Amino acid sequence: MAIEASESAPPEVMAELREAAAYAVKGVRDPAVMKRACEEMDRLRAKNAKLYPGADVGVDIIREMRDSRTVDILRAALDGK
């Protein structure tokens, strides 16, 4: 599938998307690229937290629900239920 240019996506973003897609297709995990991506996600997360305080509450609730469900599933498996 070809990635087409979009009027709303700057060329540098499209270049990053193409690079990421190429890595994904090949199954390559470049530590430097992964580090840059993590740093960018952290930066965007912090920016969003300032713009929309409290918006991450849903994420915490979902994680708590998921984790408690996982614990319940593990307990049931250990109890042989």
C-alpha cells in the first residue's frame, strides 16, 4: 500500500511515517529511532497535560480496571476455576 501525501501532513511528518512503516515491515527495532519516538511521545503527553488537565484520568481508570481484571483472571486460574 502506498502512503500518499496529504495537504494536512507536512513533508517531514510524511517522511517519518514512511521511515516508521519501512522499519515495521522489516521488523527492525532501531534503538535510536525508538528513543526519539519515546521522547517525542513524552513531550506531546506533557504538552497535552498542560492544555487539557485531568484528561489522563480515563487512562488511569482503564489501566486500573485492566490490571484488576488481570489479577482476577490469574487468581481464578490458580484456584482452578
